[in-house]
Amino acid sequence: GPKNTEAKVVIIGLVNSGKSTIMQQLKPRDITMTKLTPNIPIGMTAERFVFKTLTFVAFDLEDIQNGFGNPWEDHYRDCHGVIFVVDSADRMNTPLVRIQLDKMLRNPLMEKRHEIPILILANKTDQPGAVPSLQLAQLLELSHLNRPWHIVCSDGLTGEGLNEAMDWLAHRLR
Ligand code: GDP
């Protein structure tokens, strides 16, 4: 189990989906979050915190011009779990979310690691017009995933939903 062994969780999603806000909720108060900067000057940052044996790294999933891959995708190589954050109130962006989800799952560093669980957070559930999690699961075709997955509605501002979500993930980290 994850109790005595190191585990790394990557938190990914589009810009503005709520990754930083959720990181703040997950980290203990006295732990600081570190901003990471890439070697190549494309202005994409990532954030990280370490708590005991658990490391959380968050970064944006965006298309990058000029043939660069995401400078952070190397974290797929040694991660034990993925938290995929979706702004469920931003219906217009759902097709893009699906593209980015597929792209992440087809990444060679991730594709063959079927054991890696993916937790989908339907975040901003407090917003009027937020897509219900069942509908979001259908739009993203989560039933086609060949790995453990779970979708939970969350409110990054209050932390609502995060306990249930993290319980699910914690039981599947190894
Ligand atoms: P990131 O770019 O994915 O790291 O997104 P942020 O964590 O910076 O959040 C983007 C914006 O959405 C900020 O203004 C947050 O306060 C807000 N936000 C994050 N989660 C929620 C949520 O669950 N509900 C609402 N209403 N706003 C949220």
C-alpha cells in the first residue's frame, strides 16, 4: 500500500480548471508549494509539494507550438496515479478536454501503464450550469478507459468532494 512507500500523483487539466486551488486544499497547512520552471523558455510552469512519502505535481495540458512536447510529461514515467481536473462549468471546452485526455492517455509514457488509476474531478460543481458527473463521464467516454477510473464532483474553493475522491485514489496507489 501507499503508507510506507513513495508515491507520485500528477494533477493535470486545462489552464483555469482549478488545479492550483485543489493542490492548496490537498496540502497540509505547513507545507509549501514549489513553483517549477522548465528548461525551455515557453512560460509553462508546474507546481509541486511533497508530504511524507507522497509527491504531488500539477501542470497544465496545453498544445505547445514549435514541436515541443509538454516539458512536464516526463512525470508520467514514474507517477502512480493521475488526477485529471475538469472545469465542469465550461461546457464549451468539453471537446478540448476530451482531446487533451486522449492525448495524455496515448502518451507513450502512459499508454502501456494500464495499472495507473485516473481520478477525474468534475470541478466547479458549485457553478450554475455545471455538467453533472454522469453526463461528463459520457462526454469524455470514460467507460472506454482500460484502467481504473473514477469521477467525483468537486468544489475546489470549499474542498467539497475531495475527501471521497482522495479516498478512492489512495486505495489504488501502489
Ligand atoms: P489552474 O490554472 O488549473 O491551476 O486553476 P486555478 O486553481 O488557478 O483556478 C482557476 C480559477 O478558478 C480561480 O479563480 C479559482 O479560484 C477558481 N476555482 C477553482 N476551483 C473552483 C471551484 O470549484 N468553483 C469555483 N466557483 N471556482 C473555482
